[in-house]
Amino acid sequence: MAFIDARTLPADSRIEADLIIIGGGMAGITIARQFAGGTVKVAILEGGGRDLNDAAQDLYDGAGATVHAPDNADRPLDDYPRNSRARVLGGSGMVWGGKCRPLDAADFAKRDWIPHSGWPMSRQDLQPFYDRACDLLEIPRFDGTDAKDPDRPMLEIGADFIAAPVVFTKYSGGVDEAAFERFRTAFADVPNIAVYLHANVTRIGLSKAGDRVEQVDIACLDGPRHTARAGRYILAAGGIENARLLLASNDVRPEGVGNRHDLVGRFFQGHVTYSVDETAQVEGSALYLTAGKPMGRYLNPDRRGAHSVIASALPGQQRLAAGNFTVTLYPSAPPGPKVGARGEETVAVGQLAQRLDGAPAVLAGCFLMAEHFPNPDSRITLAPERDALGMPRVKLDWTYSAADLDGLERTAAHFGDTLGAAAKGRFCWPAEREELIALSSASRHHMGTTRMHADPRQGVVDPDGRVHGLDNLHIAGSSVFPTSGIANPTLTLLALAVRMSDHLKPQLGAAR
């Protein structure tokens, strides 16, 4: 097993390989696995070690991260760049909960009501790679034939909302530490793969003509510096770090690498959840629904068997001029007398659901998630402050438009109307417009900062993940997503990683 601590190498060592992967997270490991045991010499450069470390995490500290949205106060998020990533072998897979779901077919489509939407591929195009990513994670394939489970049927409430299946893999540090340890290490137990730990890439060195990468510079915290050279390079350091490294590598081109059209760092998209906690004055966000079989699919805390969230379908998105939207349920106490300040009304709603559906009512807590529209003003830029390696720190301006919040509110209202019209229950969503950002909770999903598009004026990378204008640099991970959809991005970024590997193998002289 070739794990090498870069701090122990002689100063100014040169690492040489056929393929260099910058970042040893889920994308980088998945790509390396596609070459394991072959003739292509692969080197992974990972800035962290085998264990989480405060000094390594300090490199993620950012400056002035805020959220802007109409009618809402700016929200400081200074700790977000640091706390939403893990600088360690395995990357954020170390803290990921293992949730897997592909993007919907609608997420790939050009939606006229969402500016900058549309992928240069369809869900059908990516399906074979989704299948291989599922096999890698040892989960069932999402092939359109949802598992039949008579004890957990779908909730039917009309064409605008569907049951979106979700599966959890064991290959996550947040689910099964032993299994994930095998995932992040066993792939390197072959002669052609070397993993360099504590090897922080600080510069992507371009040729004088600026048309290809000649080398990358490496720095170790309180240690030596090195260089690495290869025929091909893949940047797979995450949605924030990918942009930071490209922007900071500005010695040949002042705007940075791959940034001739000022797109690197723009179109940052993240997923946030929205929920309202119950207080003595206000009921929390909740659903009052038919209990028993219809809800078992959605109230599935053990993460086994068929499991789904409620999601908006394309017809509803188009009619409402909104993005994707999900409702996730979790078990809650059954309604009873004097629940909160409006307990009598709660009981009445529960009794109504029971009467309409002919089954005992169930109270379920819920949270909403709405697609964040691609927006060039939502972006990563470089701050004046520098980290311990001399790299500029980042500033995140996480920007929401009126269309984002309008779409969320319209879809939430339509969901409540649809639920009632189908006689399936009632939806409680006591959120005021000006409170949406304050009550939101940010995920660790960083997308869009090196977006994919066939036109170099509209994207940083082409449909194969190659940086426009550079012969030998590719980018992997969710930073290439043109739109965010609403699914956890891990399964999709793994599918794209497998697809990229297939694309590069012939160029590197390897068999597919």
C-alpha cells in the first residue's frame, strides 16, 4: 500500500506520474480506483492526513462569508468554509451521512424559467455511470424501477409531486467507519497508485503560453516543499478549494487558471433546508397525514428498505416557475390536546385526516429543501488574508435572488393545496418571507464554481470535465454542476468521476 507522508520526503522532491489527482476525497479516490492495477502511474496529492487535524482544517478558514436574499437580512457565515469541509484522506466522505440519490431528469433539462440552467448531457446519458457508481457504493441501482414494498407504498397526491427514492450506503465515515476505512485505503494496495498525504497543492503551474499545465507546487505545513509533474492532471479538491486554487494560480495569467471569461468561482450553489421549530406561540413545520402503510416509505429512520422524500415533478416546476423542491419527513409525537398555543386546531386537523382517509392520523415533522438557482453573483473570491501556506483565503458571497424565494413559497403553498385536495392531510408551514434565511440550515454541498458547458463563454470545463483552453487539466467533483438540483451531490459526482475516467483512459494508454 503506497501511502507516503510528504513531510518525510527530502526538500524539493519531484513527484512524477502519468496522472496526478489533486485531492483524495470521494471523487479523487473513485477516479484512482478506475486505474488501480493497470499500467497508468497515478499519484494522489492529499492535503490532509489519515485523521482530522485542526492545523489542516485551519487552511479552510474563510473571510466574510454571508448570505444575501431579498427581504432578508444578510446572515454571517464566517465559519462555513471551514466547517463544511474535511481536509483529510476521504475528504468530506468522512462526515457524510451516506445519503444517495441521483439528480432527476428535469435537473438536466434546460428550463426556460431558470437562467443558466441545462446540462450538456441528459440523465439517460449519465445513467450507465450512475449504475457503476451505485455498484461501487454497493447500493441498489436507480434504474427507474422503484423497489416494490407492499408495506411502504407511495403517497399519491397528483402529478406535481412524486416519491423520490433515497438509499444510504455504508461507505461513509458517518455511517460505518470500518467500511469507509477500507474504501479510502484498499484501492491503493497496488503498484501503480501512490497517495501522498500532507501534500497541499499551492499552485498550478502553466506553460509560458498558458495552454497546458507543466507542474504543480506542493507545500507541507511546517515542512518541505515539492513539485509534481504528469501528463494529465485532475483537480478534485472540492467546490470551494477548486476555485481558490485556480484563482490563486495567477503567475502566468493574472486572472488565474481557466478564468479567461471570469467564470471561476461564480455560480456557487448550495443546498439549505428550511424548517420552523415549534414554540409556545408557533407550531413547527409538520404534516398531518394518514398513518400506517402509506407513511412507512417516508418515515423510515433505520435507513433500510424502500425510503423516499416527496419531490416536485417537472410539470409543477414549470407551472409555478420554480425549481426542484423536496419535503423530508421525520417521526414526531402524535397530536394531542393543547399541543402548542393552537392545540385544539391541531387535534381538529388530525381528526380531519383520519376521517378523510379512514385510518389513524399521524403527525410528522418535516423540513423543506429548494433548489438554489445558478447565479453569477453567488461566488467565491480571494480575500487579502493568507493562510499558513501563503495561500489567499476565500470570501464566499452566497447570493439568493427573488426567484429563489418566490419559487420556494409558491411550491410550499401548492404542496399544501395539493395535499388537501387529495384528501391526504394538511401541511403546517408557519414561515414568514423575511425569516427564510434566518431559519435555513446550510448543507456541506458546494456546487457550480467551475461549471460545465460546451461554450467556454458559459462554462469553465467542457462536457468531459476538461478546462477550456487547457490541454491536460480536468476538474472533478460537484463544482462542475451547472445546476444544483435537490439531491445530495455525492452519487452524481461519483458518476461523473467514472465517466471522466473512461474518457481519459485511451488518452493515457489504458484499456477501458
